[in-house]
Amino acid sequence: MHQGDDGALQKAIALVLHNREDFVAILFYASWCPFSKIFRTDFRKLSSFFPTIAHFSFEESHIKPRILSRYGVRAFPTLFLVNSTVRARYHGSRTMNSLAMFYKDVTGIIAQCYEFFSKRMEDTVTKFDSDKRTKKEGSVLLWARSPDRLLHQDTCLALASSFVLLRLLHFLLPKLNACMKQAWRMRLYELNRLFPSLS
């Protein structure tokens, strides 16, 4: 497991680009977060259970905020499994069994100590498939994802889009109302002109 700063993150990205099919595990954590401390020990264990996957961990104070923002890191700890075409973020419970299932589902690689996880994995496969705790982001590039998935995965974008739509309605509704009133007046005028006895 590698720890580091922006330079190590660039090394991880270069590894992803160089080995297109290989996965890299990236953990963003905070030293002040108690969940991060627990998760880091599990992350170390995962690096021994899945030795073919390169593991990188980054403490939030060593990474520039714009890089955290680029990766969509809004809470700690945040775990990604990345290769050149897929970036999968982990959204499940913090148990080793769930983490091993996440690794297996995303990468297809089975843990080295399979006998430890095999019984637990079989018990939770159906539950895991129905929950769909992992949300695969179809691509590392933001614009390559479908708009439907993008709105479901990025809450800020969904809120901003709804705000723009509501502002547009706020701007257009008075104009539409005025046009409808004018059209109604013109219809009434035409009816009064055609049938003067009705007025």
C-alpha cells in the first residue's frame, strides 16, 4: 500500500493509464475522522487479500481541495476502484465482507484468502445484488457518463439543474400568462364583434 500526496496520486493515475486493464484502489481519508482510522486498517488488509491490485491512500490535508473536488470526494473515507474505463465508488457498509464483495464484483478478482470470505460471500450475494450498493461510474471522464446516471450520482449537479429550471419558469410564466390573457381578450373581442347580441 502506498501513501502520499499529489505526486503519488499522479503516479496512481499514470499506473492506470499505463496498464489499461489493471485496477487501482484509491482511498481518500482524513486523520481527524474516526471512521477513516478504522477503514485504513481494513484497507491495509485488503491490499494483502488482493495483491494484484495496487493500493494508494491519500490523507486529505496532503491533497489539494480542487483534486478532491475533481474526484467527487465530499466525505471521508472514500474508496474508488479505477481502471482506464471504469471508476467505481464504494457505498456499502464498512465490513471486510462487503469490501471483499465490492472488489470481487468490480474487478472479478477473488481474494487470496478465499476460504475466509467464500461462505460469507455466498450468503450476501443475493442481498448485495438487490441493494446495488456500488454505483459504477461508466467512465473516468465526467462528460462520458449518461445524463440520467450523472444526475443520480451528483447531487450538486441535480440541485443546480433544478434551480436553473425553476428560474427559467419564474422568468417565463409571467410572459406566458400575459400572452394567454391577450389571446383570450382577442377571442372575446372577435366573439363580441361576430355576435353583438351576446354581450
